[in-house]
Amino acid sequence: MNKISIITVNRNNAEGLEKTIRSVIEQTYTCYEFIVIDGNSTDESLDIIKKYSDKLDYWVSEDDTGIFQAMNKGIKQASGDYCYFLNSGDILAEADTLKQIFENKDYDAPFINGNQINDFGTHTQKVPGLNRPLTLYDFYWGTIKHQATFIRRDLFEKYGLYDESLKIISDWKFFLQTIGLHNEQPEFVDVDIVVFEWNGMSTNPLLDDQHRKERQKVLDELIPQSIQADYNRLHDLANYEYIVRNMKNSKFIDRTIRVIIKLFGS
């Protein structure tokens, strides 16, 4: 039976923090430790932490430089087989989510990845995990859902903690290094793991420019320019094939092309 280190990072989100804490302490699987890292909140967050302090294995409320330093603080306190990051406002999907995954099974996979439910406020949308071997191409252009992923704790000893110089995409960099470059493949579980609030920093459109700059900084650091050129070309080809495929599937476009060929083809 695996022990899970659940790490919750919070700053000035007392309502969301209580919701998150309740979703953890109501779990029917109890082989976990619960760590809360608060960024010296000025709202009622500290009152919430103290209210549930007997349910927490470790907590601290102090200044930090951002979410990834806070997450690194949590990792340094963790003693479980796997780390799981459930930030304030997000909740485990069901009371038996951890039980569905971990009861009567011992994992050794570098990552355990499942499904995420995005909560947009007015509606939700399920995002299934990728049940296949992942490649560098997957992480060059995308990533897996951090909130739907359990990370074997010793990977942070092997590859290092989250890069605190990055403010938005340090988790992507970690997945790019470990899975994309070093083939530390996840084990997929077909379980809805988390309900993720779609209003955080990583999904804020106002930060798109900073997101792009950080992404390119990481690519330049880790991926040679020649490989970047090849992957950009592959991406353009994939987009072209997608457009052609949709054009072929459109009866209107197909008829239009046939008319043009008849008119000008001879």
C-alpha cells in the first residue's frame, strides 16, 4: 500500500482552502500525509488552517516567491511514496478517489496519471488522461494534467525540484525532462482524480505572453535548435494534414473543388 503525500499550496483563498481540506480529510483511503503550505495569507486562511490543524501532518504560513517555491517546500517535508499537488480550490473528485487507485495495489511507476474534470463555474468538462506511451513530441507541444498526476517522490531527488525561476510552467519543464527526455513513463488509471478550478495562474489569458517566453526559455535550455526546427516542422505538417482531412470531410468544399477542377482543369 503506497503512502501519498498530499501537498496543498494556498494564498488568500480561505474559502477554496477549506473546500480542498474537506475533500482530503473525507477520503476513505487513509494512508496519506497532508501538508499545507500557505504564502502568508492576509485573509482568513490561517483561521481555516488552525481549524483543521489536527488533520494536518505539517503546515506553515510564511512568505514565498511564488507557487513553485511553495510546492518545493512541501516536497521537502514529504515522506510518502508519491507526491500529489492539490492546490486550494481544487478537490478530489470523489470521497473514494484515492481508494479506487491505491487500495490493494502497490505502484512503482514514475507517475500515476488519470482523468481531470475542469470546473468552469457554469459547467464542467472531463479531460481523459492519455492511455499510451508518451513521447518528447507530446511534451514539446503539450503536457499532462499536473492535478491528475501522482509523482513518485524520488524523482525530485533524481531530477531536482521545480525550477523557481519560472513562475508559470515549471511543472511542464519537470514533465518535459522526466517523461519527454528520460522516458519515465506514467501508468494510466481510468479514474476521475480531481475537479480543477479553471481560474488559476496557469490558465489566465493575461499571462499568455509570459507563458510563451518561459516556454521558449525552457526549450532553448533543454532542446537543441536543430530538434526544435524538426518539431516545429512536424507540427506544421500535422496542422496541414488536419486542415486537408477536414476539407475532404466537407461535402461543400469537396463539391466546390470539383467544380473548379472542371472549369479550369482542361
